[in-house]
Amino acid sequence: MTTSTALRRIQKELRDITNQPLENCKVEADESNLLEWNVTITAESDSPYKGGTFKYKLSLPQNFPFKAPTVTFKTKIYHPGINEEGAICVPVLRDEWKPSVTLATVLAIIQEKLNNPSPDDPFEPEIAAMLKNDKSKFLSTAKEWTKKYAM
């Protein structure tokens, strides 16, 4: 059961995000279950994923904000920080989570991670190695997957 404190915080954050949306990021909360958000990111023009639209689910725990949300990408993506199951590797969703972190901040961090893949702290070591050692092959594969799954 979600506490009224958690629900008030989630409603306030959703209002804030609706009133000041992030560029290239759309959030839809399930009216019947405010713990489930569907998020869509349109990749930036200088990203390896440009032209792609990527969807993920943001699931808020019952004891939010004391526990971090979980994120699951629904759109397949060739990215060193997002694995086959759609989980994303960002410290703020793991050991760096604090109750003071806003969901707008989480959305911005995920968007930044998507647009700027890094071989550091990877979920997919092979993709990270390709980004590091054969960037042109990484970029062509990322573009190929974007065309195939995100357009």
C-alpha cells in the first residue's frame, strides 16, 4: 500500500514535470496507478541514436522516495549502459539514491545517459569495448538498431 506521503510527493513531482517538461521527453502516468510512468525520449540530433524514439517504464516503489524507482527500457537499444532486459546502469538508481532526488532529475540523467553513451561503468561490457576500441563500428550498429527498433 502506497503511503499518502508517497502519493502526495509523486503527484507534486508529476505536476512539476507537466508544468516544466524536459525537452524531447514525454511522461505519461497511469491514472489508475501513479506508480507506473511511461516515458518517451526522442534522441538529440548529435546523439548516435538521433531520429530514434525510445520508450521506457519508470516504476516507483511503494515506499518512494525512500527507495529508488526502477527503469525498464521497452525499446531495444545498442547501448553500453542499457542491457538486453532494458535495465539502465545509472548510479542515482542504485547506491547514489537519496530521498531528495527529484524524478525530473532522474528523467534528465536517463536522457543524458541515452544521448551520450560512455564505456565507463557499463552494463554491456562488449558494447562498451566496441565503443572504446572501434567507435565507427559502434556508431554504425547503434544507428542500425535505432532504425530497426526506434523509428
